[in-house]
Amino acid sequence: MSLSSRVMRQVLLVAGGASLLFAVLFLGLYREQLERERAATSTQINRLLRVALENAMLKRDVPGLRDIVEKMGEQPGIVGVMILAPGGEVRFASRPEKLGQQLPELLGKEHPGVPQTRFVAEAGQAEVLRSINPVPNQLVCTSCHGPLAKHPINGVLVVDYDAGTIRQDAYRSAALFAGAGIAVLALTLWSIWRLLRRRVIDPLARLDLAANELAAGDLTVRAPVNLDDEPGRLSASFNRMADHLAEQIGRSERQQRYLQELLDGLPDGVRVIRQADFSIVAVNAAYCSQLGIAADKTIGQPCYRSSHGRDTPCAPTMVVCPVAELARPGQSVKCRHHHRAADGRDIPVEVHAVLLQSDGEQGPEQLIIESIIDLSQAVRHSQEQRLSELGLLAAGIAHEIHNPLGSMRLAVDGLLRNLRNGNDDPQRMAGYLEMMSNEIDRCTGVTQRLLLLSRLPQQQAQVVALNPAISDTVTLLDFDARSHGISQQLELDACEPRVLADDSDLRMLVLNLVQNAHHAMPQGGVLIVRSRVEDGKAIVEVIDHGSGIAEESLNRIFDPFYSRRADGEAGTGLGLTICKSIVERYGGGIEVRSILGEGTTFRVTLARVSG
């Protein structure tokens, strides 16, 4: 039922009930008023009649007295007139059948000598207004009726008036009053209805329509505010609530987009699983790319169907299932699975999962956050990077060996030509052999440097000369530097600093730092590798004039698998991690200073061995 119908029904019930109550009260009061007025009138008439009767009685004019009673009974509105003896016998009556009847109840014994007026309904007769008037005894009447003290009344005059006319008057007046009341009530109800309709019901209906549209998703809808009253203020409050709701929903959507963008920016696959029902509530782009599926078709699916192609959960006894394994918030697990892509391929993955407690729409819920590494991609990228680095290093080594071999080939050709021509000049032959010996030393030096670089680290740290480790490693990369337009400059301390470390580790440290410098200068530039002693410490600095590192990335460059190469190639993200590990293994430190667009300086500090 609508508000307008309820209000109208309530107003009708209240107003109608109040009108009915007032009508009943009015009818009773009006009837009582008519009774009093008729009683007063009848009392006056009765007094006149009693005087006439007393005169007739004093004159002992019985026929006149009977004639008066009969004529009074014939008057309009009078049903009957009776005179009763003090004992209750009807002596005179306008209706002959009443004569001689004993009516002691009309003597008014409860109030002797007091006139009474009341409505009376006798069996088989219409209701009448009966006026009972005692006729008091007087001194002039004592001769016939006895002394006053013993006989206070001479008789009782009873006059019955027609009560129908009284009721008709009462009902007629009540009907007129009711009609006037109904008209006033109708006018009042109409005014109240118009007021309620215009000031309450219509504004509430418009507010209800706006609320339904808002609930349906239209955040632009607002309720009209017309008047400064309760419905108007309610509409204004609704509009403020709608503004706040739209702002909150917009903020929530922006946060969701931001979180999704963060997830999509991660290189590894990520999915969020509701532990209660295994359903996926969020995924990132990398996860969808791994399996070749769309995000909208993944959300809401069970995790075992999305990644394993199963219709039932994985058996916890057959596979490490993070949903089954994790029981407490903050608990984590790492395992390896085989995920099934949309095209049927099996993908080896490593899953890092953690259990979190979150407030969901239905209350607190537990979520499993999985970070999924595609091992096949990691292996391929690592292998590609390794082959690329080895290829560059091999090209440099081949170039360093090719020139000496070319020179030795020329010397051998010269010797053979001299021998065939019979020219066995010992001095010339000694020159050729000396040149070949020098070139062989060059080749041996290259291979020696390569062996030192690739040698496994020793268990115990040893005293290592810093300058040879730097120069040998930089020389191996000289061909790569020239092929990229990079000029390598060595600035080595003349005091030949020595440190307590491992020779192969130092060479690997320099190799990674120099290679990073090459990557930072894809268009060429100047690379300076410097060694020096400062405050009793051995310092190695690798300075490039390349693209530099963004400030927000400086605190992440030593993290494993973090790679942002300026040449656009995909790196393993392990080079600087290895460098930091080597330096910290020997109690040293590594720092970086960089200006975006100008270059970067890596500074390695190691404990110097004196002597």
C-alpha cells in the first residue's frame, strides 16, 4: 500500500471516529438539553394545570375537574393526563381505561413532594416523557385531606408528553449537525490531502524515484529540492549522500584500477583465490598471458579448473595445494606445479603463496595470493642472456687471438718461402721466430685471462693484486667496447693495491660492472675504470657517461631479477646482485651515484692488504 493511501486511510479513520464520537456526544447532550427544556415547559404547564385543579378541588367541582383533565389530554403533544390519590389510585384520567388503576410507583417515594420528569417506555406503548407533579396539601385543604404533617400531598398530577416529537427534533438536529460536520470534514480532508500531496507525498515520490535510479547504478541522479521543509531537507541530505557515494565509488574504482595496474605491471603471474570456495577473485595480465586466457573468463572460476583443467580440487596428498596447505594468516608456502595452458601445453611453474585475511562483502574472508613464475620462460631468458654475453665475450677473445695468429701466419709463410728459395739467413729466420714467440705470448695471455675469469672461487680468500684483475678483464671486453663506439680508459693506482679476496670473484665483479656500463651507453661514450687507495681502503670505480638511472630505481637495482637496461634488451637482473654478493662476501661495500641523462658511477670499497 502506498504512503498516500495509508495517510488517507489513517486520516479518514481518525477524523471519522472523532466525528462519530462527537456526534454521539452531541446527540446525547442535545437530547438531554431537549429533555430539560421539555421538563421545564411541562413543569410550567403542570403548575398552571395544578392551580386550575386546586381551584376546582377547592370548589369541589368534580365534573369541572374531570373536564379539565380530559381537555388537557386532547392537547397536541400530550398523550395522557392522570390525577392519582395519595395512595396511588387513578381518580381522574384523560384515558378512561386508566381510571381506578393502582399506580403506586408514580408517587415518587424516593423523592416525595419533588416534581420529576423522565422518559418512560411501557409495554406495548410508545415512549413518553412523563412529568410527575405532586399536589401539596394546604391549610384550606386540611378539612378534607387531613393535617399537613400527616398528609403532605393531596395527590399526584401525571402528564405524559409524546416523546416521538422530541426524538425527531433531536435526530433532525443531529442529522443537520452531522451533515455540516461531514462537509467540514470533507473540506478538511481535501485540504489536508492537497497539503500532504504537495508537501510530503510528491516530494517523497520523487525522492523514491531518485533512490531507485541511484540503486540501479546512475550516480548522476539527484532529487529536486524545492522547499525548505522536512522533505526538502531530506532531499538535500539525499543529494549530499549521493555526492559522497559517487565520490567514494569513484575513489574505490580508481583504487581498483591502480591495484590492477600494479598487478599487471608485475612480470610474474599473480592470482588471488578465495580459500572458502577455491574461486579466483583477481588475476594480472602476466597470469593470463602464461595460460593464454582472458581475464573476464578467469574471474569466478575455480583455481583448479583455470590452471589445471580439472573439475574437482587437486588431491592434497598428490600435490602441494596452497589453498589446502595454508591455515593461518601470514603463513606462506613455495611449491612447483605444472599448469595447463589454453592450447594444451604443460607449463612448469614455481608458485609462491601467502594467506591473507580480508574484509569481504559477506564478512571476513581468507584469500590466497599466488605469485607464479613461468620456469620455462625464466630458463629461456637466462639461456638467451647467457648466450648473448658469451657471444660478446667470445667475439672479443676471437679478435684478440686472431691478430696474433695472423701475424704468426705471415711469419710462417715468410720462413717457408725463404727455405724454398734456399735463403737460410739465420738472422732473418730468428726475427720471424721471435715475432711468432711474442704473438704466442699474446694468445697465451688472452687464454690465461679467460681461465682466471672462469676459475671456480677458492674456499679461502687470498691476497690478490687489484690492477691486473681490472686490466685483464677490461682487455677481454675491448672488442665489444669498440664495436659499440665506447672508449675504455684505465686509471690504475701506481701503488699496486692488493686486497684479501678471490681472483676469479674480483674479475667477475669487474666484468659485470663493465658490461653494465656498456649497456648504459648504447650510442657509445667514454668508460673509465679506476683503482686507487683512500683511507687505507682499496677503491674500484667504474664510471660511464650513459643514460643514468632514475632516482626511484636506485634502491632496487641490487634486487634479484630487477632489470632496466638502457639498450632495451631483456636482462637476467642478476649481474648487480652477484656484484653485491661478492663485495659483501669479502667485507666490502658497493655504492652507486647516478644522474639521469648524464651517467652513473659504481664505487666498490675493499679492505686493502698492506705490504
